[in-house]
Amino acid sequence: MGKSMNYYFTGILIILICLLTLIKPAYPGSTQTNTSGSNTAIEGGYTSTATTTYQSGSESTTTTNNTTNSDIKSSPPSASAPSYNSVFESMIQAGTPCPIDGKIGKEAKALWSKYDHERPDYDIYVKRMKAREKKEKALAKKIALEEKKRLKEEAKMTKEFNEFDKQVEKKIKEKKKNPVNWESPK
């Protein structure tokens, strides 16, 4: 048995040596550098162009007294970029709240709930919570009214059934007082 084990070991060793001589290391096709905030390499003959349009001059007389055309470049309107409040709310809705005090995930969510006054969207949050509370009160009132109506109808039905039961009992008592005598026909 000892000799057969040597053959297995020798066979496995030969196979490993053959594989190591045939396999070559994998090298990347390009090097990737992070410039201007981009860490994605675009390869394969693709081209990329970008243009930025700036609003030049001042054509509005409502915000400035200078009505002459100048070449002052201003930044693009910020309406196209999402606000921090909307990003914060989106992350909360996605179940991945912004970190707070070094906590992330469920721990961060618990801290944001505890210290909700620190939220960047606090005013909007409070407004939304008040609207929800108002809606829940209205729903609770509606449910209470429906339950009251149901109980009233149930009481009415119970009263009608009790009256019916009394009438049935009365008829049964009358029949017991006046038994029917049957005679067989001849």
C-alpha cells in the first residue's frame, strides 16, 4: 500500500508542475489612474467629449442695475443638482441612512430617530410628520365612526332577533295551551 501512495503523490506532483509551466500571469491591458474624480477607464476605441455651458453676461434688469453685456462667467444653475436634503431623505428611504457620529446602518438610523432635530431636512421632516399625524387621526376617526355604525346595526339586529324569538316562544306556548286533537279519517 505504501508503494501505491507514492505513485499517486508522484502523479499529482507531475500534473501540478505541468500546469504551472503552462499558466501565464494575467496583466492588465491598461493602467488606471484617478484624475478629476474619475476612476473608470474607458477603453476599446471609445471617445468621450464633454461640454460645459456657462451663462455669460447679465441680461436681467430685475436683479442688477448693470444692463451692459459682459463676459463674466457664472456657475450653472444649482437646480439641476439634487439638494443635500433630498439626498439625505433618499438615503433614509433606501434604508441606508447617512452616517452620524461614526455610526452606519441600523445604528445610524436609530441615532437619526433619536436626534431628529439634527437632520438636514428637519423642517420638511416635521412638516411631513405633522401631515401624517393629521392623516392618521382622520383615519382613526373614520374607523371609529364605522365601528360605531357597525355596533349600532348589530344592536338593532340583536333587538329584532330577540323580538322574533319572543314571538316564536309565544306561539309555542299557545300551541301547548291548545293542543290539536287529530282523529284518524274513517
